Amino acid sequence: MNVEKTGAKNPLRLLAKLGSDCQLPNGFVVGNAEDKQMATGCTVVLCQSGATAGVSVRGAAPASLETDLLSSHRTVQEINAVMLSGGSAFGLAAAGGVMQWLQERGVGFGVGDIKVPIVCGASIFDLSVGSNSHPDIVMGYAACQASADTMTTGNVGAGTGASVGKLLGADLAMKGGLGASSFTHDNLVVTAIVVVNAVGNVVDRDTGQILAGVRDPKDPTQIIDALSAFAIMSAADGAKQVLAGTNTTIGCILTNGKLTKPQANHIADMSHDGLARAIDPVHTAFDGDAVFCMSSGEVETNPDLIGILAPWVMEEAIHDAVISAVSAYGLPSSNDIIN
């Protein structure tokens, strides 16, 4: 499904590359592994040569790994991978498989003769979608084995069991997924990879269209806005249907632009503006939203240019996540409802 963007207020949107057309900056590869039957999976972003990195956690209920290490004043300056996974906190175990894969290749932070791979990560809650299963070390390793410099989006990797629009409960939710978007300016590449599992709606602010989200209890073939959903919740004490920590949007900004660690943290902060543009509501008590930023440092550029592009490609990647998803596990897709 292609969303019409000719009326977009931001002409740069027409230049974005989405999904399988997305360009990864040199030095980065992405791999997916999933169990379709169990409705869960993981996505790994690898930079074996090391990437300067930062993170920004805005959601109130995160499941994350090694985010403290990315604080600007911490010793380690570069990381080797970011693992995005399903399985809630259980799914963080998949990072062990990434560490094993990197260790076998002699990649990591040098401590004497020992190399310790630096792997950060975050997980979404998808335990209620499938069979209460979660990614493990084996799946994390498999994701690394499948890594390539091309992208696949939708019901793959960490997006396998993702869902959106759960303000009125899972029965009225829709399918989320893995999304990607990139933009190239001269030699600079800025790319967003995101797993959309939000409690709220995914919206196109330029057109006003709700792409996926909370379905109307009176007519499940229609999507309702967030305020209407909250009104229904209040009238029926429906807030009890939504559990804290059961939703999240997690992602990563990749760039070949040169950044310091504080700058990477700041751009991770700025990237959340893309979440705010594309998800309504966002950063709630029910969500654990987190965005990483990784820089291979190959291109000298103004960091503010990356900061301008990062939220925009993140917004586009969120749209791609639901547009490229297909119906599964009883959850209709954007294509099912909008077409």
C-alpha cells in the first residue's frame, strides 16, 4: 500500500526511501530472526567497526539493556550493536546471542587481551499476541547470521508480534510492525529503523489520516481518534484494560555523519519528535518508548543537520511500519481498514 503524499506540507517526504528501498549508511548491517508461530522476533543493527552512540528513553515503562553505558560521561565511547526484540524483558536475552556472534569475530571493547562486545537493546511487549514466547540467545545469534545491508519491513524481526491502538484493549487493536526510512544529502545518510507497538494511533499529520490504531467498538472496520477512545475508556472505566508496560515504540537512528557521544544522545532526544508527530498519544504510562542513535563517523557534517533529518525519517519509518505490516494473529492491518 502506498500512502498518497503529493499533498504533503514537507516536500522532503517525497524524497524519503522506505522499507526495502531504505539505504543503510556504510558500515551498518541489519538482521532479522523470528518465530511466526510464536509471534515474536528480534532485529539487530550491527556495526562491527564500532559506532558512537546515544539513547533517549521517554516512555514510562521501558525494557532496556545497557542504556546507562550510553550516558555522555561514561567511559565506553563506541558500541557494536543495538538489539531490538519482542518478548518484553525476557527478550533482552537475545542480546547474548549477538555478543556470542561478535565475540567469535574478535569484535568488542578491548580489556587487555580480551574483547567485550558492547551490545545495547530494548524490547517491546508482545507476550499476549502469540504463545507467551520470547526471543533467546539462539534467535539473537540467528539475527546476526541473517544480517545484510538491505532492509525488510513489516511482520519481520522485532515487528513480528507488534500491535498498535490498544487503548480499548487488544480486541480492537491493529497490526504494528518493523519500519525503516532513509534520506541522503550529498554524502550524508540518515536512516531510521523502528518497531511500532504503541498503545495509541499511528497518524499522518500532513494528510490528517489515521493509518492504524484503535478500532471503533461499534464498527470495528473504522478507526477512532485518541480523544474518542479516552472518552469511551472513561465512560466504561476502560483504563483498567490497558496495562502499563505492555506497549512500546523502540528504534534506532543510523548515520555516517560524525558525532560525539553527547551529540548522539542529543539526536536521540530529537528523534522522539518523530514519534510525537506520528503517534497519538505517545510516551504514556503504558509505553516504554526508547530511541538509540549510532554514528559510524565517516562524514564531516553539521550535527544539527542530522538532528533536523532524524525526527523526519523516524516519522516516515513509523508510517512504513504499519503500512508494510499485514494482518496476523487476529489483528487487521492498515491495508485491511483503510482500503
